[in-house]
Amino acid sequence: MRMAALATGLLICVAASGAAPPPLTSEADVRQFADAVMAFVAKDDTDAAFAKLKEHWPLPANEIDSLATKTLAARNTVADRYGAVLNVVLLKQEAVGDSLLRYTYLERRRHHPLRWLIYFYRSDTEWFVDGTSWDDQIQSLFTK
């Protein structure tokens, strides 16, 4: 009897772990999600950052995996050139209308920072990742 209860409990836990994440229904949800993605970047864990993005990015999984692989290869070069990650800082949150959000983060590295952009789109009831990019073009952070 106890074994059956234990087995049932394990099945429930396994099923729950495979459940879809809750939808992003508010700007606060989106901010929390973006911060969670960037927390992985701060740990220099690109795979985990893209796995997190995949939760709310309606692209085919193999396309996101391909982006993650290319990003990891590029970031290996960046690490040699710009040094280790120090931390990540949110610089700004921008909205266009009530359906688009962009978060701009600064990934502080030992010798040079990187700029991260994460875009979100709100459909009828929830927010989705619409794209992300990163580069070393910090001059674009300054207004002209």
C-alpha cells in the first residue's frame, strides 16, 4: 500500500515537472521572467538562459537550440577577449503601445560590457518572447 502511494506520488511529481510554465499575463511577470533569463547570463550559463527563453518563445525548439549553439560559440570568443562575467544590470524597460516591450541589460565583464536586448509581444491575453540579441555596441546605449 505504501509503495503504491509512493509510486503515485512520484508519478504526480514527474508529471508536474513536465507541465508548461504559467503564462506571462502582466508586465510584472515579463520583468520577472526577463530577470530570470539574465540571472543565467550572469552565471555565464548560456544553455540555461536559452532553455528559460524557450518556455515562452513560440519558435520551434530546434531553431532556439540552434541559436543557443551559435551564441555559445560566439560567447566563448567573447570570454577570451572581454574577460569573465561580473554581473548583469537592467538599464531600461521600454514599451511601444500596449503590445511590445523591450528590456535592455548590461552584461558587465572584466574588460568590456555587452548589451542584451530581450523583446516581448503581447497577444490577446499573454506575453511571449519575440526575440533577443546581444552585442558589444555599447555606444548605442547613449542618446545622441
